[in-house]
Amino acid sequence: MSDLSGPEKENIRQSKEYSVNKAILDFYFTKITKASPKIGPVFPPEYVYGTRYGMFRKNCTDFIERWEETKRVSKILKELKTLDFIREIPAKFRSMNKMLVYLGLVESLGVALADIVLVLLIANEKEVHTGGRFSKHATRIKELEKISLANKLDFLNGERIEIFSRLINRETRNKIAHLNFTIDEKGRITGKDNKPIKIDARINDFWKGVHTLELIFEDIGFIKFFERGISHKQS
């Protein structure tokens, strides 16, 4: 999943952001995927998964097609920012390109990563509400599409999974989505509140958050778990 080098991975592992979020996600992943002895007089011992293991695995399987498409789109967006011809166009258009790239990354890869973490929390009996007049507890990956990004981020933050604060700058995302910004001829971006928008920093923060979360997934064993689902679906 991650294309980081060994030294880059080790550098991330030394960060507080990695250690704090890894501890939380490792706890939830292990709790739902580790087999435990079956209660009762069984000999030899029979080991079974938790009651929501099947739900979690099904949601991960249903997520696979969306994940492959998300990776394809995010790769295009990442490359779009660095294409040679972009350096030849006026600064204001380069800045607009970066703003749209950031919004695209948030709405594709950012939302997808949030959803897969929410699926893990749901499997651990966390109640994620769909919202609206007929609100219910989401149990399927499809139902998460009904929940706003703001509510997803609030929920994740409430569960102390704060890495999404780096991944997604809500203020910047909202300014882009609602066109609440201006770009001058030199490419300087300013919000309607007259605050400068440092889009390069926001994009860098996004990828730092993605790389950290991907490495956490790799280290706790979730990547192997997920890839087994991909292999099973393709066979």
C-alpha cells in the first residue's frame, strides 16, 4: 500500500502522531480480528471471532472496488500538481489547480480513509449515526455515504483518532468547496476573511497524514487483512 522507503517509515514511526493513533487503531483492529476461546466445555479449545467480525470483513470486501478507484483518482491528482506544462501557465491558474487538487484529494482518498476507520469503529460497537430525519446507526459501508464529512471528522476526533486533523484541513476544504477565496495575478490565494491560504502546506500535510495512516495500517496487520480480501474477490 505504501511506497515509502525504509528510512522514511522509521522517521514516521518516531513521531507522536504515529504512536498515539497506532495504539488506538491497533486496539480496535486486534479486538475484532483476534480469535478467542469459545465459552463452554469444548476440548480441544475451539477459537472463534467476535460477533461483528463477519460484518467487518463484509464491509472491507464491499469497500475494495471503491478503494481501487480511489487510489487511481488520487494518483492522477498527485501527478497533476507536478506536470511540466503547468509550470508554463500563469501563476493564478497554477494556484487554482492546486486548490482543486487539494479538494479532490480530500473528497476521494481523505473520505475513503475516514470511512474505512469508521467501519473498524462500527465493528467495535461504536454508534455512527447517518443523520437526517430518519437517522439510524450505520452498519454498512454504503450507509456512510449519507453522513457529511464534517460529522465524520467530528466523530473520529471524538474517538481520539486525531490524525484526520492533519489529513483534512476543514477550513481550507470548505473555502474551496464554496469558492470562498480569491487568487491574484501572482497566484496568491486569500480567503474571503482576508486570511492567506497556504495550499502547498495543506497538500503536504495531507500526504504526511496519509503516509502515517498507511504505515499504521501496515504495522498493525490491516493491510494484509485487506489485501487477502482483494485476492479473494479477484480469484
